[in-house]
Amino acid sequence: MRVRVLGCSGAIAHGCRTTSFLLDHDVLIDAGTGVGDLTLDEMAQVDHVLLTHSHLDHVASLPLMLDAVAARRLSAGARPLQVHALPGTIAALKAHIFNNLIWPDFSAIPSAERPLMRFVPIAVGEVLQVCGKAVEVLPAVHTVPAVGFAAASPSGHWVFSGDTGRNPAFWQRVNQLPVALLVIETAFSDREEALARRSLHLAPGLLAEELAQIDHSQHYPIYITHTKPAETGLIMDEIRRFDDAPQSAGTIHHDIRWLSAGQTFDL
């Protein structure tokens, strides 16, 4: 399985795209602004979109992508694009985006029987079978209904936390999986820890407490995502500082790296 990082920023700026990952050529994990770097041919090959939650930086390109490839999908007689999300996420998209005011309701165009898009409700703990890939829905703790995902591959699971605050249930499940690579958010610096807690995101100090929950028998690369462009350097410095500090008894040094758009991982 190949994972291509289309976007992994917490906001937009030159060279910064918001969250989206392409699994092989046919499955998107989130549909942030990074989707805009796909060609029309690449967008037309996407058959499934798995959404972590309804916030704009994770769904902004979904309506635009559908519009871009609508004629091509219709002329080819393609099945509706399957959008997998929590019921609360689906309700938000129907009410606030695909409502015929902000954007056309592609779940009923050209007809309710043969639409361009179909919503598929998911639940935490479910293992989705999409285009030959097994993707487990993981718990997340955020200000709206949210999940993470773990996609199985021959070399282990690619795990994505989604947007989340402190999340013991996530680690309980992840510690049971053969993890090849973890992508975890750290949206704020420690000077904004109060805002991180309020918005149910992570800052470096909170991240340290989360990573301490990794089973000590496991060691895998950890990629930091969702940093705010103006604070990325500071966030990574703070993360290196806590991870390079003298380790207390029973703690381990982690392999922590910064995720960047354009990276690909073959798992």
C-alpha cells in the first residue's frame, strides 16, 4: 500500500495544504485543500473518501472535487463516490455544505437513485473494506464527532490519529496493532496549551503524555501533522526538547519526525 501525503498543515499558506492522504490511487483519507494538487485523472480514480470529522480543513475539497470530476464520472457510468463518515459528520455535511445553498446536494444529483455521491455511515471499531484495503475506525476526542483510522498493510498498520485531544481509548487499541507508522496531530505550541485543551487538540507537552502510553515493546516512526504554519518551527523545537531530555525510568526515546506534503510511504 502506498500512502501519499497531499496535505498535512493546520491552516493554509504558501506551500501549505490542509489534511488529506491518498491510499494507493483510489481512497482518500480526509479531503482538505491538499486534494487540489491531484490531477483530474487522479481525482477521477478516487472511489472512496474516509472522513475523520466535519471541520472545514478536512472536508473543504470534497464538494470541489466532486464538481471537477462530475461529468467524467457520469459519462463513464461510475458508481457513486462513497463518502464514509460518522453519522454526526454526515449530518453536518448535509446541513451545512451539500444543502443547495452552499453547494449542490450531490447525494441527489443527477437523481436520488443514481447520485454522484453516497454517504456511508461508519462506527468506531468497524473495519472497512475499501478497494482491497482494510481500514479500522479508531476513536478520537474532538469538539465534533471524530475518528482516526488504521489502514492495514503487509508491513503493519498506517495509523492516523485524526484531530484529537487526550485519548486513552486510542492507545488502548493502537497498542494491540502491529504499527508500521503513526501520524499524530500537534496543532499548537506549548505557549498555547490552554487553547489546545479547549479545542481538543494536542500541544507538545500533551503529546509527550500521549506518547508515554505507547507499549514499550513497540517502536515505530511518529510523524507530526496539523501544525499551524506560523508555529511549525516552534512546535517541532518543543517536541525535540521533550524527547531529547533525560529519560526517566521506564520511558523511551521516540523516533519523531515532521510530516510534509508530497511525502510518500510504501508499506
